[in-house]
Amino acid sequence: MYNKVILIGRLVSTPELKKTPNDKSVARVTVAVNRRYKDQNGEREADFVNVVVWGRLAETLASYATKGSLISLDGELRTRKYDKNGVTHYVTEVLCNGFQLLESRAQRAMRENNVAEDLADLVLEQEELPF
């Protein structure tokens, strides 16, 4: 059996590092991933994927990534459920095993300073990908 997820997208918010009672680091983030095709109006929709990062990896992510950071990550798809007020809730999320920030410091500075460059210029379309 094989469970592998690879995502490329932008962070919806700046990662917040938390500690468990056992002093383990954990960060939860949401990654916005553009869909491959445009809708009937010519707009590109996005999926918002919840991601959980543990340990030193979470500490590194919280240190270097910010809202809007372009990121590639790999991990495993996980599902869990919990009961709250007699209602069963199901959660699907990606357990991150590794990540890479995909923009340079200069690109990040331009994005954060809202320079006239459009963010769309920093994202490669499928036709422009080298693989």
C-alpha cells in the first residue's frame, strides 16, 4: 500500500508554532493549491488543503515561511474523526514529511512589499514547468 501526497501552493497564513504537553513542536497550516483547469468564467479555482507539520520540520517552517509563501511539500493523507456534542466530525489533512520554499528571498520581499509585480508572474503555468 502506498500513501503519498505532493502539493505545490501558497500558504494561506503564517505558520504558528505550538508545543504539545510533551514539548513536541507542531504547526498547522493551510495551503492554497490552484486547480489545473479554469472554470466556465475563465477563473482558476483553488483547493485549500490542511497540513500538519511536527518536530524540527515544524520549527523550520515557522521560522522561514510566511503568509503567501510558495511551497512544495510531500506527506501522507490522513483522516481522523472526533465526536463533539454528539455529532461525529471527520477531518482529512496531510501529514507533512518534508517541504521546500520555492521562491527566492528577492521574490518574497517583492511580494511582501507589494511591488508592482503581480503574484501571477511568480507562478509557473503547467506549460512552463520543466518536467
